[in-house]
Amino acid sequence: MPIVPNKKIRLIFMGTPDFSLPGLQALINAPHLDIVGVFTQPDKPVGRKQIIMAPPVKVLATEHNIAIFQPQKIKTTTDVIKNLTPNIIVVIAYGQIIPPEILAIPKFGCVNVHASLLPRYRGAACLNAPILNGDKETGVTIMQMDAGLDTGPILRQSKIELKGQETLEELHDELSLLGASILVTTLDDFIAKKITAQSQDDSLATYIKTLKKTDGKIDLNKPAQEIERMIRAYNPWPGTHVLKDNKTIKIIAVANEIIKTQKNKIGKIFLHNGQLAIQCGQDALLILKLQLEGGKIMKAEDWLRGNKDAIGLILQ
């Protein structure tokens, strides 16, 4: 049961994408927490038509009549945050670095929900990394924030097992819910001094770079197993693709099963038991879904019916 203080805890929430929503909802549902402000990224143009869209966190906060702030740079709102007099700030995938002058405002500091088992995978692409690297487990870390990049002391962690078939979207949803499930009790225990923050072992730390669109180019010289993990880890963003005559072919999904063969030239499209396959540096992949430049996503068998002459082509 949560600790319900005589006076509500004044809380500021900072977050932006869908990943932040379960955590924000958990805080909204806690009667002893008073969310005095939600900080999120500015509305931005989305899609081919560049329609201006509000971030998911803004939409949820609006539904609950919570005050919303959308600064271009969070450091410009230092005085605003001081005037809100928060006891604690909770950050989940906000998208900006919180400066020391803001970290120092709340009595209980700032707490972050990070989608990895710190100190492993510090940085923004922490959801992609365990899939890409074939890890056996991952999880979430709730930590006190300091001036470093995901370097603060740990309050609580929760782990899940990875089976080697997870997609990025599946892991995103599972970890967002996992973080939300332990958030309120962790805050209560921390404020009640029932848990002590544990310093991270920096010698075990790994860092991951922010992904760019160009990171999605598949190197077909690599083993099929590595490429299969990459396709699961990078879809929908930054996506994965190969080239044919300098035109992009997006590889949306491949079979988890690897074809043990070396008989084809690297990059060659061939049929394996009537299914579309591509030779890699080691073994081969079965293509399940793909998307030609300017086209729609298609099942491989549907694309194959209209492109039988593609068998034997070499992709790059």
C-alpha cells in the first residue's frame, strides 16, 4: 500500500512520447500525489503532410486538466519551476537534458525512469540496444538524477527475460508498463526513507549513441543473425533498408529462423522453399515484409508475385 502523507506531495512530471504515458497515468491515479505541472516538448509537424501534432504526454495531461508547459529549452523555465514549488520532479523520456539549477529545486530532487539496467546502456537508444546485442535480459531503472548522462544513484530496478524474438515495439510497450508498475511505490519508499540510493559502478557502464536515419542501412556482409536482430531493433525507427540501383528497399520484417547456407553471392535474392530470401555474409534471411521506395508495405509473397524477375538480383 502506498504511503499517504498528511499533505499531498507536489510533483512535476517531464516526458514527451508514448513511452511516458503509463508512468504519467500511474502518477495521476495516485491520490496522494498532486501533479502541479507537466513539461513536455513543443508541438511539431509530423508525417508527409507535416501536420502540427501535440506530443502524447500533452494530450493525456490536457484530458486531466493539468497545467502544461512546452519550452523550447527547459533551462529557460527555472523560475517557473521554482514558483511551482515541487517536492519532487519525475522524468520519463522527456527529450532534454535537465540542468543542475533545476535538479536542485525540489526537496527530494529529480527521479528518472530509464529503460535499461543501468549502468548498462546509458543514453537515448536504450530500448534498441539489448535487442541489437542479443542480450538475455533487460529492464528498467528508477534513479536519482545528477548532472551526468544517466549516472545518478539507483533507487530500484526491475528485470525481464528476453527470448530473442522481441520487436522494438513490443519491448517499448512492456518496459513502459514495467516502469509505471513500480514508479509510485518507489517514490513513496524513497520519500519515506525506506530505500537508500545505490551508486552506479562506473566501471561497468556502457554508452549508446543517438540513432540516425543512416544507421538503418543494412550491411549484408554481416552474419544473418546480426542483421535479424538489427531489423527487430530498428523498426520502426530508424528503419532498416538495402539498396537496389540506388533506390531504397525497406526490410520491415524477417523470419526469426536463420537459413544455414553459403551457396549464394552476398546480397543475392533467391527462393528458399518458395519463400523470398537474401544471402548474407554468413547464412541467409527469409524476408516477410518489405517496402519499395515510394510504395506501401507488402508481404513478401505478394511482392514476389509481381516481381518474379527479381530472383537472382544482387542487393547492396
